[in-house]
Amino acid sequence: MKFINYLASITGIGAYPLVSLFIFLLFFIAVGVFVFKGRKEYFKYLEELPLSNND
């Protein structure tokens, strides 16, 4: 028996791809809002952080 046959026998399995797509889209939108609404000073600080000698 192939793996696809095991998945087909589970009731309600069709909802999982839709739920995972919805979670991905929410995360992608949240990251986009964070980037576009973020302060430039904060991003400049993060950009220079690896180069600073302060611990």
C-alpha cells in the first residue's frame, strides 16, 4: 500500500492544506507589515549590529 492511500483514508485530511496555506499567508502578511511599518532607525541599528565591537 502506498503512502497516498494512507492519507486518503483519513477523514478531513483536505482541510490541512488549506489551514497551512492560511497560516503561511498570515505570517507573510505580518512580516510584510513589520518591514514596511518599521522604523528606519531600528533597521539601521540591526544592520550595523554584526559590525559593532560592543558586547
